[in-house]
Amino acid sequence: MDLVFSDIHADIEGLETILDLAFSAEFEDQYGMVSRIINLGDLLERGTNPSQVLKKMTELSKSYEMISVMGNHDEGFLYKRSLSGSPYASLKAHELLSNQDLEFFKQNRDGTYGEQLVIDKKNRLLCVHGGPIDPQKIVQAGNDPWLYQRTWQRLSDQDAEFYSYYGYHYKPASAFEEGKSNFEDFVILCGHQHTEAAIRQEKNQITNIWSFQHTTQKIDSRILKKREFPIGEGSNYLFRLGLGGPQGYYGDGYAKPHFATIQDDPKKVVLFAIA
């Protein structure tokens, strides 16, 4: 079973809450044991425990197979670009990060860090923080090329694609078209926007399937809201995960950790929200 999360945002309590649940005996009895961890980016910024989060991720990477992609806030910190939403306590905690802490982010030969997109051909997964579209395929009208990168792309809430200060907004059809350049019958996993979404492409028809009824269950004294999505043959899917670390929430309101699992036999994606 794959354990998937996104947007931890330096929130060690949020990360440990997810891990405690996913590795509990009761959860394993119902959903299976974790064999791989998929991190969809934004481990850093906004929250106040970046060192603890990176140490935990490094520890996990020594025991479990791991897919990890870069988020825009990870890149913002590593490339020294200022992004919104980090309070003073978060900024000070990030200033104290050591080179050893930052070794989790592998530096490439060209000086960049990590991967913006990981394609798992065996399991037909595309893992990305924002969106899977090759920036070179986008007609760039804005003045900041960085906002076209996969770490900044975001699923459009309009029937249009456009550039804004928040990144390049893409339609689901463009994401599926990009996926088809690699294989058929695939699943795209992303995060970035802190809210969940589920979209299916069957032949040429694209359907919002987020309206699937959620169910509620209690595991280890915690209430979970979940939606299960069977993965059918002949279809492609895009799942956007919700916020993993509540400290990453920017604005009014009260957030809770979100995560997902990918299971086989039968294959399905389950999106969880801790109530």
C-alpha cells in the first residue's frame, strides 16, 4: 500500500498524526501495511518545525521506498525566493536549518534540487506538486517563467487556462493529455491547492467524481472522513490531496490533516480527512 501526503508545511504534529494513524494496527487491518511513501511536496515554510519534519522524512526514507517531489515552498526556501504565508516564528525556525537538515533535498548536477515530476511507469502514476504539464508546451504570457513550473501549476476552477500571480492554471484535459504522452490508464497525484479534488477521464469524457459520498469511521480514537475511488480499466484519473499539515493553512478557518492511500487488488485510491 502507498501512503500519500502533500503540503506538510513544517508541521511535525500534522505529519506524526498521519503516520501514527497509517502505521497503527487497526488501520493496517483495514487497509494494509504501508510499503511505500509518496510525498507530493511543500515540506517547508509556514509551519514552525522544519528541522523535525526533515529529520522524520530522512528517517522514513531509510526504512521505506519513497517518492518525493519538490513543492513551490520547498523551492522558494532553497532558492531564496520569498513566498507569502510564513509568520515570524516560521521564518526564524527555517533560518536555523542546518546543511545536514537540508540533505533530504538531493541537489542535482545543475544546481537545482530534487524532482518536479516523478513518473512511476510500473504502477502508472504521475506524481507532482502542482501540475504535470511541461512548461515548454505552455504559451507563456506572464512575466515570471517560474510560475509556469510544475511546482506552481494549479488546477483551474474555470473553463479556461490562464496565468496569474498564483501560477499557471490548467484544465484537467491538459493534464490528461500530458499523461497520455507516457501511457494510458494512469493516475495523476498532486497537491498544492490545499483542497481535495477527484476527476476521471473515460474515453474523451471528463467527469468530476468528487461528489462520491464520503463515509466516516473511527480508528485509534480519531474520526476519519474518507472517499474511496475504484480505479477502473480504460480510465485516467487526477486526484488532488488536501492539506497535510494544518500549520500550512493561510487565512481564516481551522484545518485538519489530509492524506491518501493507494491499494491494489482491487486498485483504488482512498482520500482521508481527519475530522
